[in-house]
Amino acid sequence: MIKFRKVIVVLGCFVGLIVLMTVLSQFSWFPKAVKVQSPEQLTSVAELDKAKVSPLFQSGSYHLQGEKGKIGLLSPGGYKVNTPNKYMWHIWKQGEPLQGKKFRVEAVSVETGEKRQVLLQDNALVREMNWPGTVPINGADAGFPALMRFDDAGVWRLNAFIDERAVGSITVEVK
């Protein structure tokens, strides 16, 4: 009987702890867990084989392509081969100041696994760019324009990084 009471007390404490954490997580000051993936996880061959074009979702009055609440791209003209275009990046829940950081996009061909640079600065492809001044936009915590150019058609996974930390991936079809 005493063991049974101890089990009940331990289970009661456990349930109480879960309830307390659930209530506290509703407050903005309570730390949130952030899942960080390494670059190897983002571009593994097995993962690329299963890749599909990222879905559209609504944020504010716009439809973005990507992962709702994490990362999205506004690309009204679509993705066209050999055509430099301005794309509006939207990023959510970074939880840290972004000034002074670097933004990098690594394009990976779903068909071949080949990695390419797609960011443009001064008409040249670059590996990364300084974090631009950003503001909350269309419901995202940070939004900023970036010029990109795709040199080949196909399905491309765009792995986005702030410094060397992966923030998400968007898979697009370039025509």
C-alpha cells in the first residue's frame, strides 16, 4: 500500500509539472525550445530523394511558399532560370538579435544533389550577405528582400542559414 501511495505521489508531481510548464509557456518571457538542424541533415541524399515543392501558405494578405511559422518566400513571378529577381524572405521565431549576422542561402538540386550559390550582390553570385535591416512584415518576425538567380531549371531546395545556423528549407521549382 505504501508503494502504491508513492507511485501516486510521483505521478501527481509529474502531471503537476507538465501543467505548470504548459501554463508558463503561454508567456512571451518563457524560453522556447528551438530545433536546430545541422547543414548535413538539411541536404542528405535520402532527404533530397523525398523532396517535394514546398506548399503555399497565407501570411497577412500574401501567399508565401515554405513552412508556415518558420520560413517563407514571396515570389509573385515564380522562379525563372537565368533571370535575376527580387524575392522577399520571411522568417519567424529567431529569438535573438540578427544585426551583425550573415545570411546565406545554399541551393541544392533535388535531382543531382549539386550545391549552388543563388544570392546576388552587385550582379555577382555570393555565398552570403550581411544581414539587412529587417522589420516585421506580413505576420513574420523578420522580412527582407534579396536578389537571387538560378542558373539551371529543376527542383531546388533552398537551405537558409543565419551565420552557420540552419533556419529552414524551401523547395522550389525553377522553370
